[in-house]
Amino acid sequence: MKIVFLTALGVGGATVIGGIIGFFIKNIPRKFSDLTLSFAAGIMLAAAVWGLIIPSSGDGTWNEALVTVSGIMFGALFVGCCEKFVPKLRFVVGDTREEGVADGAIMLLFAMAIHNLPEGIAAGVSLGS
């Protein structure tokens, strides 16, 4: 229970720190933005490899490798389809410029939903197994 609390505290703390940076510092230098985004991408890649891909390969048999590679391919296909179709979903939510909601906020909403779907599936599978 202690490790769950510390993990939640760390994740929540990192989100708060990122939010503070974005909220209070309006003109973030391009180099700092690139550095933080590449750092986050590296952490997410490491988490995907060590937390998802390596455990899914199991003992390294051909069947498990095939399942792992198939999952990666289907995931890439899903993200590719989302990248193609999500910008076209603006007609579903309507033109939000009149209401003061930026198109970027709608795209951020879709990006978070797309990100959380596989993360929730992975968490559910790991808890169930």
C-alpha cells in the first residue's frame, strides 16, 4: 500500500509541477520546451519497453513474441488511425471558437483520451493477471 501511495504522490506531484510551469511561465523558451518534451518522450518510451513490452514477451517463446509484435503493430495502427481521424472530429463537437474554447483544448482532450485508453487496458490486464 505504501508503494502505491508513493507512486501516486510522485505522478501527481510531477503533474502539478508541469502545470505550475505551464500556468505561471507564459513564454517558455523553445529550447526548454524541446528539452522537457524530449525528456518526457524518453521516459514514456522507457516505461513502455520496461513496463509493457518486456513483460509481455514472457519466456521468449515464438508464440509470446508473435503476440507482443502483433500488439505493437495493432497499437501503431490504432494511433495512426487516430492521428488521421481525430482532427476531422471537429464536426462532432462543433465550431467551438464562438464559445471561447480553443481548438487546441479540444485536441488536447482527444489526445488525453487516446493516451489513457491503452494505459487503462494495460493497467486492467496487469491487475487481472
